[in-house]
Amino acid sequence: MDRPRPLPPETRYNLILEAACDFFAAHGFEAQLTTLATSLGISHGLIYRYFPTREELAQKVYEHVHLRMWSDDWEVQLRDRCIPTGERLKNFLRSYLEAADNPRWVRIGLYAGLGGANVENKRLLSSNIS
């Protein structure tokens, strides 16, 4: 019987990342990576081949789930002084809440904010809203 072909590295990386997003959203950043590996049917070491540290995996999960949903248009709209402040805020909050109405997004953000992972919000660190 033929052995299944190994997945291409990019496919394996994305598979682990997506599973880690769901896993950490369900169990928090303190959950055991061996449990994640078992659920994927892979070795614990294979996770570390793609994500050398637990912190790097947590950071990539945070970026994948939380930061990529940020819209650069929000910053542009918030800076637009031609629109009254109240209207800008209402428009931003409506759009933001539509994007944030996602259980995985909420849980990853909460776990990260509560200190369950040492992640950097690179969007905020590089942002200059005036």
C-alpha cells in the first residue's frame, strides 16, 4: 500500500496555523501544544519545525486572527476632518463591530489581552493616529 504523500511546507504551515487559531480560541494560549499536535495527527516536533517557539506560534495566531481583520480604511475615515466627529465614530464603530462579530476573533483578542500570550499588537505599535 502506498504511503500518503507529505504535504507541501506552505500547506502544512497553513494547516497548523488555522488549527492553532481554533485551538487557542477554544482553550486559551496556555493550552498544551501536544494536545494541538494530537488533534492534527502530527508530532509535537512538527509544530516546532514551522514555529520554532510557542511565543512565535502565539504571535502568528494573533496576527492571523486579529490584526489581518483591521481595515486601513478605518484610520483614513477617522482622520477625515470633513466628516463631523460623531459621524466618523459611528461609521467606524459600525464597521468595526461587523468585523469583530466573530467568536474566534473575540476569544483570541481576550486571551491575548488577559496575558495568556506574549503577543505584540504590531498594528498599534506602528500606528500614528492623530
